[in-house]
Amino acid sequence: MYNEQVLKGEAIFFTSFLIVPWLYGIVDAYRTASRIPPLMQFRSPGMATLLGHMVPGAGQAYNRQWGKGILVFVTSPLILPWILGIFDANRTAKRINAGLIPLPPPPSPVTVMLAIAIGLAVVAFLLWLLTSWGVGPGGRFPL
């Protein structure tokens, strides 16, 4: 019979193999996107609007306006910047397609890897926070 520690170890071992294809997919998508000629790179106003509805600042990130996307995300609890960001993402995508605004180049591979590392560090910290505080009726988690 397996004990609980062996099962946990096997679960960690098998799920660690899922990270490699995920990271390869991100790198492959970046490499594919960087090979597309500039004339073929257009921005869909509908996609920018949909992304802006789902996550504040995602429409701006889709249009490669990283600073504006972070600003909308940080100020989104005020609601008004989120709503204005949705309209701005749509308008910017239309202006990029019309040639009024140049489409910025994609981020460098170093920037992409740094963003992934920061994201994974934040997720690891949040998981550590949840497990160290304890979650449940007897736990000390403040929420």
C-alpha cells in the first residue's frame, strides 16, 4: 500500500512534467509571432474589447501598450479607468489597423522570461501564504 507521502511525491513528480510543455508553448508562440511580417500583424478591435472586458488592461496588452495596460489594471478598482480602457483598446486597435499608430514590436525573449518568472514567484508566494496561514474553519486566514 502506498502511503500518503508517496502519493504526494508521485503527484508532484508527474505534474512537474506539465510545466515544460507549457513553457515551450509560450516560447514557441513568441517565436512564431516574431516571424510574422509587419504587414500581416493587425489588431482585432473585437478581441481587444473582449479582452478588456475580461481582465482590466488586457486589451491594452493585446495592442502591445504594456504601460497603459498596467496602469488600467492597477487603477481598475475605481471602475472608470476599466471602462475607459475598454473603449481605448477598441479605438487603439482600429487606429493601428488604419496605420495611424505603429504597432510596437513584441517584447524581447528576456522580457518574456522575466515576466513569467515574476508571475510564477507571485503565484508561489500566494500559495505559500495560503498554506502557512491555514485555510478552513480552524485556520487563521483573515478572509
